[in-house]
Amino acid sequence: MLRVTLLFLITTTLSIAADKPLYVFDNGAGRGELSMEEQTQLAKRTGYAGIFYAMPKNTPEFLAAHKSAGLRLLGIYTGMNVSDAKPGYDPALPAAIEQLKGTKAIIGFNVNGKAANGDDLAVPTLREVADMAAKAGLRVAIYPHYGMHVARLEDALRIIAKVQRPNVGLVFNLCHWLRSGDEPNLDLRLKQAAPHMYLATISGSEHDGDWDRLIQPLDKGTYDVKGFVRKMEKVGYQGPVLLQCYNIKGDREQNLHASMKAWRGFWKQER
């Protein structure tokens, strides 16, 4: 009987991992400290489906490490700065997009800086990136980031409307959205964002505060992340979910295990 119970639990856990995959940002997988192979092996060992990487310049190595580990490279994170003298995308991005052709990777794109004409500067660049991505069968997800030109979901939606490309959407970043003080409007924001959501990021969190409160392992914090995920599902979101780990202290592997255990716990009652 014990053996049957254990087999059921193992099968259930594997089923949850397959049906409800969770990805991890490279800031939780050892960016700058572990080799790419070590990062993918860590992600695999702790149950994650793949990694989302900052910067496009090492894309072939990212792809090779994921293939070796049997994981999916979720995407790369890049952007532009409207405060630059000549705003534009990373020179390494066109090659990265070509290298990602056919992988369905997501190009996460932030719009940093401050400029009164920031939209006018950002839109042509995003159109160019979107057109390159479309030729490779990829999508571009605008990444609202607190303190940047595109800081809020409303900013991302405004830019999407101006860019007018079918492969441009957005990321719903839980920590950045909470930092913007928009918590009372969750239902409205999800409804507005749902048709355009390509990616969602989550973390354990309090309801407000600085990053040390808004980005924690998934088993920490008082904010109802499970409820947030359920609400995303209710508005029809079925895309990837990414664990944000920026500046989380403590043992990296233990934190990843704890977050994965919490994630799987979100779904166990359905089994």
C-alpha cells in the first residue's frame, strides 16, 4: 500500500511539472557565477522547464546548454534606452533572433530611460525588432519595469497600440505591477492585458515595499500569488510563467527547491 501511495505521489508530481511548467529567470539560476551548463543542470535538478536569459550575445551557448539538459530556452531579455543619444536595440539582437529561429523563444524588451518623446523614439525601434522577430517566427513581449519609460501595464498597452505589429505583446510582471501601487485594479489590468500577454513573472511577495519585499522565494510573503495565477487563468492566459529571483539572498538551490515546491502546491488540490 505504501509503495502504491509513493508511486501515486511521484506520478502526480511529474504530471504537475509537465502540465504546469515553471521557468526561472537567469538571476535565480546563477547568472555570472555558474557556467551555462551548470545553470541548466541546476534548473533541471530543481524541476524548472528552462531559463529566461538577460542579454542576447551568448544565444548559441544558451541553446546548446538547454538542448543538452533537455530543457526549453524560454527567451532572452533585452531592451533600449530612450535617454541615449541614438536610442536603439542591442547590436547583438539581430543575430540572436536569427539563432532563435523556430524555437518559439520570447524576446522580452524593456524601454528604459526618460524622455518627453519617449514613445516616438521607442515605436520605430520596436517595429524593427518585431519585424525581425516575425521572420524568425518569434514574438516580442514588452516588459514593464518600475522606474523606466515603460513602467506600468498601461504604458505597455499604449506602446502596443502604437507599434501595430501582431507579434508584439507584453509581460505581466507581478513585482513591478505591485511596485507601481496598482493592486486594487488587478481584475481590470488582467482583463486589459489578457489579449496581449505572452509571459507572466511571479515571486513570493508582500503587498508593497522595495524589491526585498516584492521579490522573495515563492513560499514567502503574504501576497496571494496562487490567487493571482488563478485569476490569470480565468481571463484565459495559458502562456508560460517565469520565476523572478532578483537579488534574493540565501542558498540558490534551496531557494529554487522551495519555490518549486510552492508552485506545485498551487495545483495539488486539483489532482
